[in-house]
Amino acid sequence: MWTHVATMLAGLVALVAGAEGFIRGAAALARHFGVPPIVVGLTVVAYGTSMPELVVSAVAAFEGRSAIALGNVVGSNIANIGLILGLTAVISPPLVDGTLFKGELPWMAAAALAIPLLLLDGAISRGEAVLLLAAAVLFTVRTVRSVREEPAADDRDEASPVDERAASVERSALLKAVVLTVVGLGALLLGGRYFVNGASAVAVAFGISERIIGLTVVAVGTSLPELAASAVAAWRGFSSLAVGNVVGSNIFNVLFVLGGAGAIAPITGDVQAQRVDLLLLVGFTALAVWVMRGARRITRVEGALMLAAYVASIVWLARGGG
């Protein structure tokens, strides 16, 4: 038991250190290339921090443990909104990009609704999973193109000869940003893996069902990279990156993670038996759309309400609710 606890603590340390490096590197890369932080959050950060969910769900699907694979995605998306977006708002109320409501939020809402719809026949088939993966590619291409269509952030006239020392410093800064991003992401993934392994072993020892493990322990564990990255981003003043991370991760968790896992092996699920889980997912998604309904700041009160709703739902599930 103590070995599993030590594994969880080691994972947490790696997560915190990785988040620090990853956010610093990603923010520096965004500044260097003139990319808005919101776009970095919606793509690079979202894909990177969704990797733990992909690994866990893919392995679970391959082993025929659909309850964990599905619960991981559903639970992670709920945690991203209730826990991560709520905590981000409490730490530093983020300013929402006004384009999200017409751009990415409809994708997030559609992704949430896609899960119960795809499960109406009792399973997400390989064909349906491939369609989800295709949608993930489409979303990524759309996001990148929307950036390219915007005016360049730094249009310079023909520059006078640049001092070689300054150019060398710039190259060094770029290399440092790349190294920080890669090493930070690696630490995030490793930390998430260690934490999930330890936490899952502890949960199994207490006789908790795979469905509840997937919705709570595994979901929170695989969401820790998003939590760590978003909390550090908010603390350092990059709130828009944190918001983009949550929105992008929720989209990718369904399209990329569930699609990837389902392509490996069909994921079975009973809509009636999991109606509470799916209702919580749709409800939290609707709440997220409401607090991000325009160019505004998500208030600390709204963040606290999301956190309270999340804690209440987890306590209820852990006690056998639903």
C-alpha cells in the first residue's frame, strides 16, 4: 500500500515540475512565433496534456475494460470543467476570447453530445471511432488555418543588419523554449502515468468498481497534466492559455482519445446504466458554455460554484450514487 502511495507522490512532483517547464516553454514559443496563447492552448497544450487519457483509454480498450476507457474520457471532461476551469477562475479570473463562442465551444458541446448518441446501439464501433479521429484532424486544421488568416503579429520592414550577438541570443532563447516544452511535457506524461498507476492500485484494494475508478481516480489522475498546466498558467498570468487548454482538451478527449481507443477495440457502454455519468458530462459542458458565452472574465464566484459542483458530484459518485 505504501509503495502505491509513494508512486502517487512521485507522480505529483513530476506533474508540478513538468507543468512549470511546459507552460514557460509554450508561452515563450507563442511569443516567438507570434501565435496567440489561446491557439497554443487549443492545439499544442491540448494534444500534449491529452496523451495520458489516450494511453490509459487505449490500454483499457485493448484489454477489454470499456468501463475504464469510457469513464476516463467522461470523467476527465467533467474534471476539466468543474475542477480545472473552476480552479483557474479562483486563482486568476481568465478573460475569455470572444471568438470561442462561435468557434470552439460548439465543437466542445457537439463532442459531449456525441458520446451518448454513439452509445445508443451499445457500442462505439471501429468505424465510428475512425470518424471521431477524422473530426480531430479537421478541428486541428481549422484552428491552424484560422491563425494563418489573421494579420501577422509582427510585420517588419527590411531590417538593417542584425547584430550577430542578438541573433545568437534569440536562437538560444528559442532552443531553451523548445527544450523546456519537450522536457516539461515528458515530465507531465510520466507524472500522470505514475499517479494513475498508484491511485488505481489503491482504489482496487478498496474494492471500488471499474466504472467509478474510471470516472474518479483515473479521470482525475489523467487530468492532472491539464490541472497542473492550467493552474500554473493562471498563476503566471496566461489565463487565456488555460481556458484554451480546457476547451481543446475536452474536444480532443472525445475525438482523439475516444476515437483512438475505439479504433483499437470497440468500446461498449449502456446509456441507461451510465445515464448519470452522461448527464453530468452534458450538464458541466452546458455550464462551461454559459460561463464562456462571450468576451468576458469568468468570475471567482463562478469558478467557486464549478468547483463546488464538481466536488459534490465526485463525493456522490464515490458513495455509490448513480
